[in-house]
Amino acid sequence: MAEKQRIQIRNVTNNGASATSLVELPLIKGRYHSIMIGHGYASGTNTVAAAATNISLIRFLANGRVQRQFSGTELFDLNTLNGLAYGPVTGVLPNSGSTNGYKGVIFPIYFAEPWRKDARDQDALALSTTGFESLAIEITLGAASTPKLDVFAVIDNVVTPQPTPFTKIIRQTLGASGTSWDWPSIDKKDFLTQASFYADLTKVTARKDNVIIHENPIEVNDALLTQSGMTPNASGRTAALYDAVFDHDDLLGSAVNLNPVKDFNFTLEGASLGSTVALVQRLGMAD
């Protein structure tokens, strides 16, 4: 079994209000299981929601290319879909202190996914450093005064002979309009595990080579996810959010193989569609 270490990431630069901090991740001889970003600041109501809002954008980069991108609120939504236990934790950072004694919020970024029932699937998703020349996280903060970032990681000592696939999260803004809108431009590569749409949708349909593989109204979709042990209606999650989860049964083998397809598209339906943020999760090698 892999021996795990819990370490602090100390190379955090350019930390400040309305600035983008750079977190340089050391190229350990092993794998990253998770990154924990601790954020606090001195003024205002410093709650999970407020701290999440003050994290305007997080970008995970490998070899200088963005592999994951989301805001603090979107990270909260992604994690708590799998259960409140996987979301942020408050009041635990001794170094994020403020004038009112607040101690910060920890936001986890998971590579290995602890909610998966199969331990082998959990372990397989840990991020191997083999083949990378650099790993980094950029964190853009809002205007809250005297911000503080503390970054920690859970790693192991397993060295893989070759680079391994991991979950990428692609953030895109869609120009949806009307009451029904087709999105045909999703990248046709890797294995699709999930697509989350920030819009007040009534139904999402997905087609692979003209075969319907997902066709659920929002009520049926939420019921399916809930019955699968997920928490789409967890407290604090964004209300206008539709999560199309293709591996809802927790099996990596249920992910949709996009490598050989000629056509893949989503149809979004709602009362009045507008600009929509989509978070697309794909399992594959680094872009």
C-alpha cells in the first residue's frame, strides 16, 4: 500500500487583495492525492460562502497549461455534490488570523476521489508527477482586505513508470439562448464523467453519435443522483445548477468514451436560457 505524507506547500507568492497568487507544487517522487487551500481575511463576514466568493478563480496548471479551472463557489458546488463531508471546513487555520479572531476556511481540491466506493478507483485517480516539468496553482482573490493563503497537500511515494490519466475540469461559457439550445462543440476526446451547467434548466439531453445517452428532467436527475448517494440539493449549493453525471454509479468504467465518436452534443432546455457556465470533467492525459 502507498505510504502517505501530509505536507505544507510553502512556495506561495504574490498573495494580496485583487491579485493572483502563484502556488508552485514541488515535483515530488510520487503522487498528489489532494490539495487543501486555506483562505481567510481580516474584514467583513468571513464565512464559507464569503470566503468562496472571494476566491474569484482557481487554475491548476501542468507544464504551464490549464488542466482545471473554477471559482471558489464552483469548487464548493463540485465537492459538495458528492457529500457535505467533502466540502470546506472552517475555523482550522492558525495562520489565517484576522483582527476579529477568524481562522479561515479550507477548500479541498481532490485528485484521488475519496467518495468512490472502489478503493482501486480512488487510488487510480491520484495525480502522478511522472512526465511533468512543472505543476502550479493560480488563485485569483477578490478585494477583501489582508487576505491569507495557506496550502497543504496529501501525497504518497508511488512512482509510476509512465504518466497516468487524471480528471481535468474545463470551464466554458456558453452562449445559450431561447428555450432549447444545442451545444455541439464539446471536445471529442478522453472519457467524459460529468458536466455541470450553471443555468435554470428543466432538462438536459446528451447524444453520442445520435444515440441518446442521457435524457432527464431536473427532478428525475436530482432523484437519480440522490439515490446514488450524491447530494445535488446540499445546503449552500448554487440553486440554478444541473449536474449531468455519467459515472453516477461510482464506477470509472461508466464514463463516456469520447475518443472514437463522430458526434456528441448536449441539448439544454429551460424557460429562458442565457449565458451559461459549463464545468466539464474529463478523464485523460494532460492537455
